[in-house]
Amino acid sequence: MKQLTNFHRRSVGSKAANLYLMKEQGLVVPPFSVFSFDLFDETDVHTFLKEQQAAYQTGNDTLNELSQRLQQEFKAKFLQEDFTAIHEFSRHASGKHTYSVRSSANVEDDASASFAGQFSTRLFVEIDDLVEAVEETLLSLYQPSALSYYFENSISLEAVKLYVILQDMISGDLSGVYFTANPQGLLNEQLIVVGVGVGSGIVEDKVDTTMVTIHSDDQLSYFETSGTSPILTEKQQVELESMAEKVTDIFGPRMDIEFTFLNDQLYVLQARPITKMPTEPVIILDNSNIVESYPGTTTPLTFSFIQEAYGSIFRGLAKRMLKNDTQTLQSFEPIFQNMIAQVNSRVYYQITNWYKLLHLLPFSKQIIPIWQDMLGVQATDISATTVKISRSTRLKIIGRIIKSFIQVPRSMKQLDSDFEAISEHFNQTYTREASFEELHQLFEQIKRQVLEQWDVTLINDLYAFVYTGLLKKVCPPEEVQEEIAGIEQIESMKPVFELNKIIYAIQEEQNSDYRKKIDSLSAERAADFIDEDTDPITQDIRRFIHQFGDRAPEELKLETATFRSHPFSLIQLIQQQLELPQTAIRTDSKATATSKSRNPLVNGLKKRAMTGIKYRESSRLNRTRIYGMMRLIFITLGEQLVKGNRLEQSEDVFYLTMAELFDLASHRDLSNMQTEIQKRKYKRSVDQKLPAFSRLIYAGSIFEKYPQNINQQQIVSTNHQDFQGIGCSKGVVRGQVLVVEDIQAVNVQQSYNKIIVTKMTDPGWVYLLTQSKGIIAEKGSLLSHTAIISRELGIPSVVNVKQATQQLTTGEWIEINGQTGLIKRLEDENDYS
């Protein structure tokens, strides 16, 4: 045997070479030495191995018989080794040390074959026992499981060469494994498994372990404990993340790293590539923009409904571009069916499929970055392949898109008109007494009428995005905010202005008796009062519900309670508003349109951008109303299923998919469905505890988590005094923070004169935002609803502020600049530093 000093991979094996590289890069690796065996250089050994493998492959031996013969031969060969190098190592070693004896085979720790657990590792080896432990490691090269691994990976016996590592034994307090990618195939998720004591206790399941899940781009992590497993301190987790980053810089992104802590010192014990990990196809899920429509978790009914809607709308858009090219359209069918995905009850764009469709557009290389900017997509890498279509087809698409762009304002105006007809048809047809078949028929009618033409809203979105993007290129950022503010009759603001007119009327002195009625109205009496009372103000409330009753936070989730489905929630909002000062009641927009620029190009871009934004908001309100119709149909279907003893309660309807719901309607035998509903309710309650990750990158296929014991969500704090985001609505204000995690748990009185800090908003937040001094959101862009509403209200807003809800706390004082996007922490209200 020889002690080696050349640490090239071919000279010492992958494991030893990796240890050397990590040590050279400044990572703390326990001291180690590497030894080779003379026997692997002997010709007769190579001949023997070749003969034994041939005999086994002809079927003359079993694997166990082969193993016994090989181990017997190498036991004899080992005794012929010169152990001077080992004895010399022992002579210079401290008697206080024990050692770990590890393999470093030339075939080991490879990206395609790790040989994890195949070869012997001895821990806490005394100096006098080193030779025995080295022999055990050598013989493990030929144990049956290792032999099987060679043959499965087409590795010949003579190609295998072993080196052995003698390393100072670190008897750690905490040990574990750090995976820089989830081995199941979630590429941007990191996992730490940690337990008390040395690593063998974890590998052999002898100790309870904690698993930490980390998404570094979101600066989010959570951990799951078992039994009495340990919890990493923030310092330990930060050290581990820093260590893992250095290891991936050396070796690449997908590594399996063993570590231990002893007396607060982190040691790296080994690092190897994660093997047997799927690589294709890569599926990227991203919640940019869609999280505004479907925040938090979503029920199966909502997801099945929107999945069909997205597929139909994008199919319509592709037909608009490709017309009668049925072959290309058919090739896109799997994409239409997978425009969105649901993971752990949260909704994501399958953004790779979006890029595939966007590549159909003319000038897609220029349009995609604008689209990303307007939707607030932070990771702008594009992994989708370009669609291969003929030159003539591409020229036709250019012509059709240009024509659609020219016609889009007129088409959107027609869509608004058509929607009024759909709404009128629903109001005339829908009754709570309608039969299941009649409700199903009404559902199909509305769905068909809406989806036939709704793809024009995608053209309008693109119209708004492109012209706003071009405006940003010719105007400074602070001017763009002003140019697109003050949109005349923007639909997002109409509900709040109409409601405030009602509140203003109630506050008038001559209506004091009516106010007493409203103040004393209970949940039990609210619906009957609104339906039956003849006072003109009550008639205005009825008209408001008819027109805007579906506008509410999280309004596009079918399970959301709205003013139409739960009228008392509107009465509660009115009661809260009545307690505020009369100056808090706004009945018109504070935003003012800027005067015409001297530059005709700017004026033209501004006019088109504002037109696109205006119709984008009106289509969003119309979509909300459509969802309101569907919500009423589904709730009524649920009530009928309860009456027929097919569901336990009407709200259970939201835990069915559309297909399952209509199967129940046709009286098919779904006797086990109630049990399945309870499982889905429980799963959603668990999913709600998981952090909302903004992007998931899968390799192979999408899978969900089934956490058992989520103890805590941890955030790695940046400790910045100031924060920077995207300024969307000009103005500088100082005020106290109100962090809003759950919009349903906050009322307008709490938001009065506060700076709201949240993950994202949707148009239903408008009632809350009218009372605030400013708004900060983790998500968003210049055309997000947060930005549009804040501009119309004339309050500063800053979006795209990472971890704002974690970095800021309710009650602290800050200053926000809605033009520059700067957020400053203050000591108190008198801090003008």
C-alpha cells in the first residue's frame, strides 16, 4: 500500500478528489490521507477478475458464490500487501484520535452511478484497528449488492479500483445530508435532513430527523420534525446554505453533501452528484400575475373550471392566428390542456407552454420581454423551443395579428356589449328552484357564449402590454406612471365610488333612522332586509349587488364568499365605513390625466396604452361577474345535492371537480365521494401551511408534497434598512405599516390611514385600499391591479418588493416613495433623517 499525494480524480478516486478540492476552496474538511493498494496493479488479479465475471455470466455461479470466491481471493491478496505506509501513518497519529475509514473507488460518486451505501465505511476506528478496517473496506468491493450494482451499470470487475480514505473522526453534535436539488426532481428546491449525533444514525434510521425545505430565490424555508428531532438554528442554516453554494460552485448544481457540526464548527464530510435524478422534460411553473387572481389555496372545482377556461381561450387565440391549419393546431392540443397547473392546492402558469404559444407571435423575441415585464415575471430565462412553422404561415400570422391589433378596441367594446346580453339572459333564466338539468344547461350555454369570443381579451392584454412597454422605452419611468394615470371611467373604481355614494347618503342627517337600521342589522336578517325593504337606499344597495356584488377579495375563486352569495358581508362593510370620518368617503378618482405631450409619438402610445388598460380592467370585472354566475349555479347545485342526500353540506360542492359534480347530477354511483371530499379538505388545510413558492422547476413530472408536521416557516432576513421595489404610483407618504396576510381577516377600519403591506392584491381589495395611505406588494408590475388601483386612488404604491411581509411588521413607521420605489424604515413618526 502507498500513501498518495497526487489528488487527481484518476489517482485517488472521486470521493478523495472531491474532499481535496473542497479543502483547497476553503471549506472545512476533517484532515484525511488516501492510500492505494498494490494488488490492483497485478496482471494476475486482472486475469482472475475477467475469468470470474465470464464464469458468472455463463450461468455457472450464483451472485453469492461469485462474491464468496472474490472475497476469499482478495483476503489472501490483502495479506500480501506492504502495510508500511499504514504503520507510518499510525506512528505519527495522535493516540487521542479515532478515524473513519472510507472507500474512494474509481467508479464511485459518479453522476450516473453513486454506489451510495455499497461499500463499507467504518467509524470510530482506533489506531490499532486501522488495518482490519481497511481490509473490510476492500472486501466490501465484492459483496453481492456491489456486484449487482456493477453489472446493472455495465461496469466490468477489472475496471474497478479501490483507494481508501483514513480521516479524522468527527463525533458531531448534529449531522446530516444537504441536497442542493430535491432528488425526486424539483430542481430549484433544496433539502436538508438533520439528526442528533453522527451521520450513520440518520442513514440507518436510528435517530429522529428534521427535514428543512429551502427555496433560496424566494428566501423561504420551512421544516418538518419527527419525534424529538433537532431544529437548526438560523445561524446553522445560513452556514449550511453558504457551504452548499460553495460546493455547487465547485462541482455543479445538483449535489449530495454530508456534513456535521461539532462545537458550532461546520465540517464537510463528503460531496457527490445526486444520481438517478430525472432530467427531462423540464416543466417550469410560475405564479407571476396569476397569484393576483388565485392567491392562497384553491379548491378542485375552481381549478377544474379555470383549467378548462384557459385551455379554451388559448385554443381560440391559436385558431385566430392559425385559422385552418388543423395539423399545427392539433400539435398544440397538449399545450392548451396544460396552460396552468395546480400544486399543493396553489395555481401556477405552466410558463413553458406560454412561451411556446408566444413564439407563434410575430416579433416574439421583442414581445416576450415586454410580456414578462408587464406580468412581473422575475426569472426571465426562456426554456421553450421555438415553434417550427413555414414562412408563409408566419407571414399570415403577422397579418392576422396586425388586423386584430387594429380592431381590438372595437372588439373589446363589442365584448362588453355582448356580456350585457349574457348577463341579462342569466338573470332571466336562473332561479334557485331550477332543476339540476336546467342549471347544467344554463352553465353550458354561458360557458359556450363566453369562451367563443374571450380570446380577444388576450389580444387586448398584448395590446396594453406592448404600448405600455413602448411608452416605457420613450419616457423616463417616473413619467410613465403619470402618462397612464387618470383613465376615464375605469371599471375597477366604479364599485367603490358607487358604494361610497350609498354610504354618503346613509350619513346624511335626514337618513339617521335608516342608519340605525343598518347599524343594528344582523346576519340572520340581512338577506331578507335587502330583498324586501322599500327604502330608496335599500333599492340602491340591491342595484349595487346586482351590478357589483361579485367584486370581492379573491373573487375569481368559486369558493369565495361575495356580496351576492353572502349579502351580510356587504352590510358589514357599510357598517365599518360608517364609523370612519366623512372625509374618508371618496366618490370619484383622485388621479388626473396628464396634458398632451408635445411629442405626437408619446401621445399616440399613451392613448393606445390607456385604451388597452381600460378594457383590460373592464374585461376583468366582466370575468368576475361571469364567475359570480357560475358560483350561484354551483352553490345551487350543491344545495340540491344536499337535499338529495348526495352531499353532506352545500359547500362540499367546491371539493368536487366539474366532471365529478355532473356525474353526481346524473345519479351515478359515487358513494365513496364524501370520504374523498374529507380527504381533500384535510389536504387543503395542510397545503395552506406550506409557503407560497413563486416558481417550481420540475424535471420529469410534476409531483406534490404531503408534509406531516410543518412546524414553522423560516425566512432568511436580509436585514436591510431600506428596501427597493418598482414604483407604480407617484407620491411620498409616511405612516404605520399594516401587514395583511389574510384579506378576509382585515376590515376597512384597520386599514384607515395605514400603509398596507401584502403579498399581492386583486381588484376586490379596492374597498380596503381606499382608506389606506399607500400600498407595498411583494408581487406586481406597472400594469398589476395594485398599480392600477393605487394610481386611480392617488396613493403611492411600490410592487415587486421581495419578502416585504416578512421584513416589515405591523405598527412600525416607514416612508414610501411611489415614484422611485424606495422604502425607508423610520424610528418613529418624527424621524426625518
